[in-house]
Amino acid sequence: MSLLCIVLPPLLSPRMDPQSCSILRKFLQRCIVIIFLSTLASETLSLDAKFEACVPRSCGNGPNVSYPFWISQEQDSFCGWPNFEITCKDKSPVLIISEDHYIIKDIFYNNNSLLVVSAVVYEEICPIPVRNFTLHRTPFSLSSDNFNFSFLYNCTKQPVYPTYYPVSCASNASLHSFAVFDKDVLEYMNYSLKSCQSFVNAPILGMGSNCNFTGLVKTNYSEILKMGFHLNWTAHSCSNCESSGGRCGFDDHQFICFCPDKPHSKTCDDVAFECRFLVEIKQMFSVTILSDDNRWKWKLAIGLGCGFFGGLVTTCIVFKFFLQHRRVLKYARSSSVTNEISSAPASLTDPGKGGNFPGVHNFTYNELEEATNTFDSAMELGDGGFGTVYYGTLQDGRPVAVKRLHENNYKRVEQFWNEVGILAQVRHRHLVLLYGYTSRHCRELLLVYEFISNGTVADHLHGERAKRASLPWLIRLKIAIETASALTYLHASDIIHRDVKTNNILLDENFSVKVADFGISLFFPKLVTHISTSPHGTPGYMDPEYHECCKLTDKSDVFSFGVVLIELISSKPAVDITRHHHEINLSNMAIDKIQNRALHELVDPTLGYESDHKVKTMITAVAEVAFQCLQGGKDLRPTMVEVFKALKGIESGDYNN
């Protein structure tokens, strides 16, 4: 087929580029396939048996199941990894962990996680967990975005905890059973856990004592259990095998890549062209392909097909006009759009696609117009560079924040889909939750988030809320730790936020953090040293190395977080033109004060730095962490993992980190 690019270019264009040649080759392949099929219409065809056996399947309800999972009733064990067996029950996929059954609601192959719900909730008359959840000797681990939902059984007195969930089916006149989000809070409220015969912890997703769960006060405990929880898994990566056209499995005690011709140890890169072409025919026309015994007929068909080659020349001349038209469109598009690096996979960021995202709802404009009272100005929560944010209430009663684009230009639309694509893939208790969005067919592009009621960190440090009350030091340290936790999770997920600042850190009524605004975030593969791209971010927070050299790394977020730490210490904004010339940028001021042993001149006087020795020690230690984050060269800065561990050590009094 490669000879086509030698024979045909003179017919089409004297300067055919390689990409056009590739398109032409694929076009002609399909033309010849049709000829082959007419020759082979009466023949039966087949691929390698194990390759065929491991096609992804489902139980009827729920997600498609593929490696490392395998369905015992539908597939052979070699299609998956040991301990990843799934059974189908009532058309739902079920995973057995430590003899307990869990229904799989969704599988996220992109980040090796899945959403599961205990089957007890659907099967038992009194659906309660009877033992603590354990993952001993399994390839699974609990995700960091889960919380404990504690069940206390046969207690001699009722709790005084304001938010608890009675378990009436396990209670009687003298003994009470109930569930709470944090049993430790009970002890703070003088409730003795010794009054209960037993207690069990059950993981649930994204809810807890530090989160806003007031909307669940009237919810039955079983409905909370139905929210499920996230599990992560560890298994041999399948990406190389899948990208080469294979299907992964585990055979003879080792990883195997099942390919159209036969099993291979790693990838299908060495599969013959003939076998690759067989797969293409199978996918295009849903027919069976020649077996090994009939392989000579395939070769005969190729010869017959080539006899018709001359008849394709006319088609190729028509194809020339298609190529020319394509170049015109491509040039027109490249002239109107800035040449920026894509910040997520094309399927997520292409503004023209507006595809579906698992777990994220596609709202209509009318739904959101009704939720915000026709975008009433009285419902405005704020106005930023991206758009105006409105308070709203969905039809199911959920309070939401609706972000409305200022402009509907290409860059704004690109940022819109970038944010949707990223938030659809990540889930962490300190990242804002995206409920949904409007599609590209809607008259306006709108994003719908969970409503976070307590404003931004910036507002509490040097905004209107700061005028009413100053945040105490322990709350500020908690904000620093939770923000570091969120950024650590993002970096582990190969994402750089690129706009870390106190205006993008939201707080709920318990002062728990929700990091927001992913419009300019980027996917950053671990094996890449940096990404060359034009600088984006907010003045005062931007990494100077990134700003000067246009080289973005995960250490750029570390620098920005260092500025946030200094804001928490000083209550000063990141940029203030009323300050001395060398101190307009807070980062410069902080480095100068710390180097000259004048930290006391930087610290907010309301924090008790001079009067409380413990507070002084902690603030000094956090300032040291911030100083390391603010180093000019990325190699001198710590990673977010190291920053998070250091802050946790400061909180606990362990300063070794």
C-alpha cells in the first residue's frame, strides 16, 4: 500500500505532504477492502481466539468491563488480572472483597479507580454494615476523597450530636443504634462511646464532618450509603498494549497482550500488516476473517483487488479536490486561533465536540435560567475574569453556583471545555464538585458547581469578610494543609492547576477548603520535564521561571502555593501597588523579610505571634516552608508531596520534615 504514495502523487499534486498521503492511503485501503469483500463474500473468517474472547463486556447495567477486570460468567480468567473477578447479579456487576459484595456503579480506567456501593444496601431488610471495611490482601486501596460514616450499635443513651442518623431497624426501647459522620465529635460533646456495644466504620464518598453535609440532614442513612465510595487499584498498565491494537490479559502467571494474530508479551507492534488489515475489515463490516487454513485465499483476493486498481484512479482525482478543500479549512482555522498547547486530551477539550462526561449532567438553558431567577443580578455571587457567578437552586433542591461566560470567543470556549474535562475526571474532598454544564448547542455556555457558602480565602484575609473578623491561626493552617492536599492529588493525577491563588480557594461554613477554577489547567505527563507554553496565570502568583522562560512544570504550582502561605501568614494581598516598589509583589517582600530575620514585620499582628510561643513556632515553620516554595529555580523548590507532609508535621508538632 505504501507504493500508492509513489504512484499516485503525480495524479493529485506535485507536492503532496506526508499527512495527505496518509489520508489517501487510508481512503484507498477502504476502497480495496470493498473489492476484497466482494471476492470473499462466501468465506468464513476468524481472529485469534483469546483476542476475541477478551472483548469488553457488560452485565447489562453499569459500565463496560475490560482489563484488569473480567466477568466470570462471560469471559475466561486470562482476560483479567488475578483478584479482579466480577460476577453479574441482576444485571449489575458485583465485586467481592473480603467475602462482602459491592455493586460497581462506574469504572474510571483513566485514573485506575471505581465507584462501588455495598450490595447490602439493596438486598437486606436492615441494610447496615456489620464489620469494618477491610482491603487486606487485595489490589485495591481507598481513595483519599472518601470519609468514614460511623455506625454505633446498641447504645444505652441517645446521642446529643446535632446531626445523626437513627438506625431504627437495629434499635429497641432501651438500646439505640445510629450513624454519624465523625464519631470523635461525640466525645467532644460528652457522649461516651463506652455506652455502645460496638461500632463499625463504612467509607462513603466526599462527605464528612469537615464538609457541608447540611443538605443530607433529613436523608436516611441507607441513602447516604448508596452514594458509594471510590476504590483505587494497582495492576500492570494496559496502555501500550491497547494503543498497539491489542487486549490485555494475564496468562501463565504473567501479563500478556492478546493480539489479532496471537498473544504477545508486551504489545502488538510486531503484528503483520495482514493481521492488522483483518481487524480493520472486521470492525468496518462486522464479518469474520480468514482462518489460517484459508490464508492463501486472502492473498489471492489481494491480487484480484489490485486488478481493479486502475479503476480507482478516477476516484483519486476526485479525492484531490477534497484534500485541497481540507487545506483551505485548516488554514482558515489556524489563522483565527492562537497556537497554544492543548491542556487536556482532544476528546475533552475540543470546543466543537461538547461530548458527554460520566457523572456530569448536561443541563438545558431553561433549567439554569429557572434556577437563577433568569440570572437576576440580586443572585450574583461574584464576577471574575472568566465570567459572572450566580446563586441558584435546582429543581431537586440542591443549591448551586452557576458560572456564566463573559465572552463566547474561541479561547473562552476552550477554557470552558478544559474545565469540564478536568473536573469530570478528578474527585477529591478539597476540589470543588462540578454538577454539570450546558452543551455547545445551548445559547450560552454555563458551568454548574456545588454551592460553597463561605466565600474565598482572599475575602477572609483582606476582603470584606476580613473587616468583620480575622481568621485564627489554626484555621489558617488547616486551610494551608487542605489546599496542599488538593494540589498533591492533582499533581499525582498529572494535572497542573496553573492558577493557584486565594481567590480560587473556596471555604464552606466549617472553613473546609474547595479548590476551584480549572479553566487554564494542564495535563502534565510524569515523564515530561516541562511544557513550553505561553505564560498564563495571575500576577503576583506566577512562577518567575515560567514567566521568563515559558517552561511550565508542577513546581510552578508550588511557587504559587508559597505565595498563598505568605498571604495566610500576613493577611496581605499578593500584589499591592501602594507598597514600596520592591515590595509590590508579596513574594519579594516575604523573601526579604525572612532573609533579614524580620518575619515579625510580615506576620498579621492578630495571630498572636508575639504573645503565644506555640503559634510563633508554627508560623515560623510555615514561613520556612513558604520560603522554600518561593525559590527562583524550580529545582530548589520542594514537591507538593513534601510541602503537604511538612505542613502536617507542623500541625502535629513534628518539625523533622
